[in-house]
Amino acid sequence: MFGLPMSTTVIMGVVMGFWVVYTLVFYLSTRRWVVEDADYDDATSVDGSGEGGVRR
């Protein structure tokens, strides 16, 4: 590839492949963070007791 030795091409391919897999795993494991954090943004709890969203 572009006149580089085969070992360099393989190493670059492995690093790029690892980065793609890492990014996909990170994306899939964190795509629901907004939903999880939504409960902590409320000023009052669900029952209106004013305990800052603390559920028991």
C-alpha cells in the first residue's frame, strides 16, 4: 500500500480496525446515557415530595 512494507501495512490496518471496533463498542454502550441521566435533572421527585428526584 503506497509503497510501504507489508508489515507496516498490516500494523496500520490492525490499528485502524481496532479503532473502528473500539468506537462502535463505545457508541453502543453509551447511546442510552441521556435516558439514564434524565432522572437526575428533575428538581422534585416523581411523587412531588421535593427530595430532588431520589427514589426509594
